[in-house]
Amino acid sequence: MQAPYSFTRNPLALGLINFYLGISIALGSISSLIIVLIFSAAILLYIKNIEEKELAQRYGADYVAYKKMTPFLIPRRSNK
């Protein structure tokens, strides 16, 4: 499978964090960088503590197997 969800379980979160991080760096504003980091931490905590539990309840063993194969946020390098 070559879809985004085969590389990371949270491609949307990864994209948003990178987008807003890039904007804050381009602006050169420490305050915007701090806001982005707090926002990112909040999103990741929500995903890890709430969303993943709901997905495990909904999809059971299939989701648990998917979690074991796919990283939470940062994609692994492929040796293909």
C-alpha cells in the first residue's frame, strides 16, 4: 500500500504541524513558534489519549495490528 496512512497513522496532523511550524519560522516570531508548539502538543495528546482508544474499540485487532506496523507520526525510512 502506498497511501499516506501506510507511512504514518496521522498524516493530517503531521502536515498541519509542519505547515504551521514553517509559517512561524518564516515569520521569525518566537511567540508564534511557542503557540504552534503548544497547539501541536495538544493535538498529539488528543490523538494519542482519546482518538486512538476509540479507533481500537471500533476496529479491534485490525487497528492494533495497523498500530504495530505504522508509526504514530514520523514516517520510517523505507529500504525498498
